[in-house]
Amino acid sequence: TYGQAGSRPNWANVYGGYSEGINEFGVSIGNEMFPSHHLPTDHGRKPQTEFTDLDRLVLERSRTAAEAVGVLTSLISQYGQTCRTCPSAANYNSMFMVADTKEAYSVMAVGHEWGWKRFDDKATNGTGIWTISNYRFEGATHVSATARQTAIANKLWSPDSGEPFDFGKVYGSSRADPSRHVRSMGLLNRLASDHKLTKEDLILTLSDHACTRETPPDGPPHPTPHPGRSCTQIDELTDGSHGLTASAMVSDFSTDGKRRIAWHAVTNPSMSIFYPTIFHHEGLATAVPDWLGSSAPWWGVRYVTYTLCKADARKIAYVQETWKPIQQRFFRTAEALAEEVYSLDAATADHRLAAFMANVSATIRATLIHFNETLPNMPEDRSASPAHVAADPSRSWLSYALFEAGAGHTITQMNATVIVPAKPSAVGADPSFWYGLQTSKGDGALIQPILAWGQTFRADYGIFHEVFDWNDMHDSRSPEAYKVQPGDTLTQSVKYVASENAYDMYIASAKTGQSISWRYKLERRQRANESTAYIVVEHSPRRCDMFPPSNGITF
């Protein structure tokens, strides 16, 4: 069988099927419940295949998405599909998404019957974007050999009706709610309007809490849940008793095969972190440490979300902001390792990746402990509305100063020098020292030349440029980053380029002579000027030795 990784529900068979997963060739599969007409399949006597087991069997046996569809439909025809072990094992039929780095398919299954369609450029109106949810799709191009006979026998369709046979329309329920599908499609198309989709965009979509009954399908992403309201959201996060996003996965496979990473969320994407599984050599993947592979992280995130945060906007934002720099560090390190291991033999690669995953596991565990220690002592925020959390100043800022040019004005240039402080004696806080420009309401592009400890280089300072754009919740970084040492003098500037509606960022090291220049073009949808300047010390330490011993920094 082929190497694979996935998320196994704790109620699944001991064999270990997946809710979603991916294999060493980049073939991925995910599942949703398919609201459909009830069929007395097998009269309740013969066992049918769990959908989680189908997911895993497909990954074990397929090198391409097309091959995976063949394996999946063959198994469904022979054995059927169900979810007898689900928490509510009603008439569970399945909708599958199957994809690789070149193409994508959707498969609907009812009992032993199935219909599928390949979603190419034509089927997606040239966007290449397609999602599944608890709603049928129409126009299946391939159906099971007995799909029509079964529909006739169960009075779901008649050849005399004059209506063509369409698997989705015949077997799917017309009363299902399409709002999650419509919202996810709208948001992905919005994010793809001015750049190619990234893994961060996909994670942002999985974390979306826009109320689908009130938000336009292509409205901006909403990072915070709507407590106490009847909202359909992509990342279901209600009261902890229902509507829970059990797991999520984003695959990042390059077409040349040199980067093969599966990113798994512990549980609700908006309140947790994605950790990597890196495939390498032939059929090998990073081993998940015992604690990270247990149910402890899942229950830990659930406890933080539903018991410690509940509907408190301040606590929710604190958790989200705490995870953010850790997630970026995981991204950078995993991507570098994914390419590095190709120059190593399999045993050495396993050793390097095991050390990295031990650090990932320890970091997630320490952060959950930190939440358990700090959130109970954090005063409740009874006034803040979750709808207004997404703006600067961010709650991750430890201290800051600001200058306001005034409404209607634009800051066209800002220069600064700073001396790199002494190194902290302990890691864990990832302190950042930077200045940047933003709109007066703090809801535009935050443009920042950055000096940071322990982010780009572990246990060292690094310089780089970063923009977090609240217009689409997208984080961008300069391709270059350089290591700098204490005592070095950094020269920095941000300059507006009116002809491009963009900002040029510059940062340089006096000691090494290295510099980074990077241009960021403002989003078309941003109407407000960059009229506010911030000087910021970011990220709260758990202990004083996680920050420089100088007790301050001067810009």
C-alpha cells in the first residue's frame, strides 16, 4: 500500500479510517454527509463499508485522482457505504471530494449507487475552484450501472417523466441548505481575485465565521464566531454540543514533488493550529509524537474554546493572535525541511523530521497550558462585539506608540533606525520589534519592516518585511530574511509610490551590509489612506527571560 496520512475520528473503526486524508502522491480525499432520499439498502442485514474506511482504502491504492475515483466507485458498487459508527447513525450517505495536483472530482453515493463529475476549468468557469458541502451537485457525467434501475424501483425517477436522469437531482434532497457551499465558493473566488490561492487562503476559508444568512457570498472573511445566533458557518463553532468542526486538512504539494506537506488542524480551524505531516523518499512520512497523535490536543482545544473562551471576544482574539506567529514559524520550518530531506538518506531525514515534530508537539502542548493558566484570570469583555475584533491595534501587541496624520491624509514616508538588543536567554515568546503604517480605523494593510527573535531563525534575530492585510485577512512576507546580531544598527524606511498605489519597504544591516527591498501594492478594495503610524513591541512573554534583558528598545 502507499504511504498516507489523515484525520481519524475517535468514533471510527479501530482499523483507522479517515474523515479526510492524503497519500504520498498527493491524492487527497474528503467527505461530507450527502442529504438524500432513503433507500432500504441491503434491508439492514449486510454490513456496508464505513465512509472513513473508504477514504483510507482509496489512499492506500491510488496514485492519481482519476485512479482514486475508480477505486472508490468500485468499492461502493460492491460493498455500499454508510456510517454506522457515527454519533447519529441515521441514513448516512456520502459526498466525496477527490483531488491531486492536476485535477479534482466530486462523487455522490447513496447505498451502492454513485455518480461523479470531473471539475475542470469548464465546470468551474475557468476558476479551478470547487467545494463540496451538504448539498447535491447536478450534471454527474458518470453513474453506477444500476443507478437508473434503483431510482425507478424506489419511485425516485421514471423514464416516462420526460426529465433526463440526473443523479444529484434524483437522489439528492432539494431541501438541503446550500449556504455553506455558496459561501465557501464565494469567499475562495474573492480571495483569488488578485492572486493565486495559497494554503493560508484555504485555512482562512476553513476558519470563516461569516453568517451565511446575512453575509454576501463574496463578503470579507470573518474570523470570529457569532455566539448565540442561528448562523450557518463554514467553521461550525456553536455551544460545543453540536455543529463542531471535528478536523480539517490543507495539502501543500508542489507539482515537481519536492514539497509534500499535509497540514492538519487539531479541531476548529479558527481556534487552533495546523501542524504538518511531511512525506519524503518513497512512502515515508513524519511520525506524529505520542501526545500530538492522542486525543489530548483535541480535547485541549475544545476546552479552551468552549469552557475558557465561550463568547468572550477578547479571549477569542487572544487565542487567535497567540497561535498566529507560531503557525507562521511552523510554515517556514516545515517548507524548508520538506525540500532539505531530499538531499539526505531516509534514516537521516527521519531523524531530522522527528526532532522537528517533537518541537511542534511540545510547542502546541505548552501553548495550551499557557491558555489554561492565563485565560481564567483574564477579565471578561462584556462590551466588545466580536464583529469588531478584526482590526489593529491587535491584541497580540504588548506595547505601542502611534502617530496620526489625520483623516484624508497619507503618510508618504517614514524612516527609522534601531539597535538590535541583547538576545533573550529563553525561547517561547518570539518577541517582535517593528514600526508600520495602517489606516486610521486599523482595518487596511499593516505595512511592517520587522526585527524578530526566534521566528525566522530559531534562537536568533532576523529581519524581513511583512504585511497583514485586514481587507482579505491575508498575510504576506518578503521572500528574503537575514540573520542579524545584537548591537547591529538597522536602517529602515517605508515610502509610498503614488503611481502604483503601493509602498516600498526597506531594511538594512550596518554590520553585514545585507538589505531587503520589497513592494506591496494596496488592495483595490481598500479606500482609506494609510494615515496612522505605529511603533510596536509584540507578543507577551510568559517569563521575563523570554524578552531581551535591556528592558526596552529605542526607535
